[in-house]
Amino acid sequence: MVHIWNDLSEVPADFGPSVVTFGNFDGVHRGHQQVLSQLIRTARLNHARAVAITFDPHPAQVHRPESAPELIMGLEDKLVALGELGLDAVLVMKYSLELASLTPEEFVATVLVDALKASHVVVGHDARFGRGNSGDLATMQELGKKLGFEVLVISEFGSEGFPIHDDAGTDRRCSSTWVREALRAGDVATAAAVLGRPHRMRGEVVHGAARGRDLGFPTANLASTASGYIPADGIYAGWLVDQAGTRWPAAISVGSNPTFDGVSRQVEAHVIDRPEEDVDDFDLYDQTVVVEFVSRLRGMVAYRGPEALVEQMRLDVVQAHDILFAR
């Protein structure tokens, strides 16, 4: 089981030696996974602990909140994804101006060496750290010689053999930016290819306008506080995972219900393939659920009335079923 520490003070005094890396890891995409897999292998070979350091909130939310990127996933899902990789521990450091003011040497000495007893530090070629991002790969290598740890340089998945292509048909380095671009366009299939799993949102099921139930398609409406990047408006095939861990096939709607002159964007999932006699007993209110996006069926359209909308929803359900169970 992975240890989760929410403060440097929670790291046991006798912890170590460790192999460490640090980053935001938003999305924990396949590039991140490659780096962390190599970190874990290095830790096992050196009889050390494998540790990832991440930051909450995202540094951009502290330094430039007006232009900070929308996060792909919330902290809870990030920790779940990191834990599934086989790490021994994850240190979540509260990002603040005080932490940002540490010089590169202060950060490395205090966190990596004194607290985590790092024998190896894993970084990318473009690593930046410390006050004003003044530390780089050369800085880390100098500090390694001075403070007694090895520096391993690992490249994330990219143009060298990773079989994912952008819209232009060329290989592209996996990145959180690419995932956001795909989700912004509603291309959840490309997002899933870069992430290595379907994109997901997590939130509490709340009461909505009940229009779906009135039309014969009851939905689980995610609260506005749900975590995870909201993809482009449209209808999607996907899965709803309830609090008990049961995965239900679903047709998912993202948008403002233009047929009924809706204003606010909503994410709502209609569970399909349930026996009619069980529909009224399927109560997810106040549960925290996960919604996974597999494929976009169509964009959001304003229909001339409820009858036309119901007919399209029937078609959506059939198409979602065919996509989900053809896999």
C-alpha cells in the first residue's frame, strides 16, 4: 500500500534510502507513467523506496491564478492513479509562496536529502525547480555531487516510437497540455490514448431539474464542485462507477440542455441496460461517483421539442451500448 504524506513532518525520521522525483503530474498520463515506472525499477534494484513528490494547489494557481490551467483531475484521483503504479510513497507538498521562495539547494537539501534520504533523483531534461525556477538539470547534477545522490535523466514518451499522433499525423510528446486540448475539443478517445485510461470526473450526485426522469431517461447529475476537466459539450458513451465500485454503462450529457433553454453547464449520466423494474430503486443521490468518458457520440443540439429529443436519446443509448460492449 502506498503511503500518502500531506506534510514534510509526516515523513518518518528513519525513512530511506529513496529514489525520488517531483512534479505536478496532472493527469498522470503515459509520459508520467514512463518516468515513474523507471523510478520504481531503479528503487527496486537499489533496495530503496520509490517516492513521488507532487504539489497542491498547482503552482500556477498560486503565481498566476487568472491564467492557471484547468486541472485534468482532482487531487484524490491523482493520488489513486499514482498509487496504482506501485510507488511506495507520495508526498503532497502544500504549494505556497514560502515554498516557492526556497533556493534550489534549500529545496533539494531539505526535502530530497534530509527528509527522504534520496540516493537517486529522477528528473527530465527540462526540469526546473527552486526560487524563480532557477534550478535546472545542471544544478541538480551539481547538487547531487555535493550532497551525495545520483541524478537519473529520463525522457517522457514522445516522438521516439510512442504510437500516438496529433491531428497533423505526427508523433507528439505526451503532455497534460495535449490532454486538455483533446478534452476541450471533445476528443475523449485521444485524451484516453495519452492518459492510458479513460478521462474521468468525480463528484457528488445532486438533484437536478428532473427533466431526464420526466422523459424516461433519469440521470445522475454531478455537483458543480465535481473534480476533473469538463470536456466539450455533447453526448458521450462511458461508465458510471458508484460508491460500491460497481461500473455501470452510461450515456453522458455535457452541456446546458439547449432544448429547454438551459444556461449552466451540467454533467449528467444516464445508466443504460437496467431492468425497467429497477429504475425507480436506483438511487445515487448524495453518493460520490466517478464518470468515465469513452467516446463522443455527437455535439449538443437544440431540438424543436421533447418528442424529437426523446427519439434522439433513444438512438444515443443504443449507440452508447454498442460502443461500450464492442470493446
